[in-house]
Amino acid sequence: MSETLPEAKSLFKSIRVALAVSGVVALIAGLVLLIWPVKSAVIVTAIFATYLIIAGLVYIGLGIFSGAKGGWSRVGHIVLGLVYIVAGVIAYANLGAAAATLAFVVVFFIGISWIVDGVVSLSLLGRDGSRVWTLLYALLSIIAGIIVLFSPIIAGLAFWLLLGISLVALGIVQIVRAITLGKDEKAFTAAQEGAPA
């Protein structure tokens, strides 16, 4: 038992630290999104542009150094790499416009996916046991998709706001979990120390 108690304490401490760190990161990210929405969108776009450039370099490397692939595959990797790099450089050239475009594209695809999801749900209506709920879900999904498509700016702002609020709430909950886990650790330790050997 003497070996189990230090291991348990170490496990509790590791979990508490992980919860606390993830909670603080989520809380800070949520506050940044809410306080500086435009700057944070630009930062997200810069991260995405950096990813595009790195991915482009990797694809070019695959195309050049992969001797096992055929000629067209190598050319395809190089072309795809160049497209990624060009897209990343264009995004860096005007991060504000790229952020707005990226937000518009994401919101547009969300609207389309909701409409498609609603249509697919309608197609399953005859086979589903809960027809009323399936119909309600399908109609709400289609209506929400149409609203998003016809007001992408408002939908984008709402999504960003919801993301920020969610991150703040999740961060606070994680921090509280880390604190309450300390109480659980003390109760566990007391129970283990008081248990007969």
C-alpha cells in the first residue's frame, strides 16, 4: 500500500495540473476571442496560412525525394505543394481579407451542411421510428442552413461569439474541476492512510 499511495498522489497531481492548464488556456483563448475578435481571427488565419506553407513544403519534398512514386504522382505532389504555398503567401499578404474570406467560407459550408443534413433526415423519414422528431430536426436544420446562407456575417459573428463564450465557460469549469480534484485527493489519501494494512 505504501507504493500505491505515492502513485495515486502523483496521478491526482498530474490530472490536476492537466485540468488546470487546459482550463487556463481555454479561458484565455475565450477571453481573447471575446475582447479582440478581429485580432484573434487574424491570428487564427496566420496560423492557418503557416500550416499551408509548411504543408506545401512537405508536399514538394514528397514529390522531389520520393523515388518510389511514379512521375505523375511526384508532379501532383509538387503542384499541390506549390498551390498550398501560394495560398499561404496570399493569405499572409492581407491577413484581414483572408480572415474574412476564411470566415465566410466556413460559415457557407456550415450552412450548406445543415441543409444537406436536413434533406438527408427527410429522406430517412419513412424508415425512422421517431418521425415527429426526425421531421422537426430536418426542418430546423434546413431553416438554420438557409438563415446562415442568407446572413453569413451575422452567423459568423454569432459563431465566433458562441465559441468565445464556450471557451470561457469550459475554462472556468476545468479550473473548478482541478480545484475540486484536490479535495478528492485529500479524501482518497485520508481513506488510504486510515485503511487497515
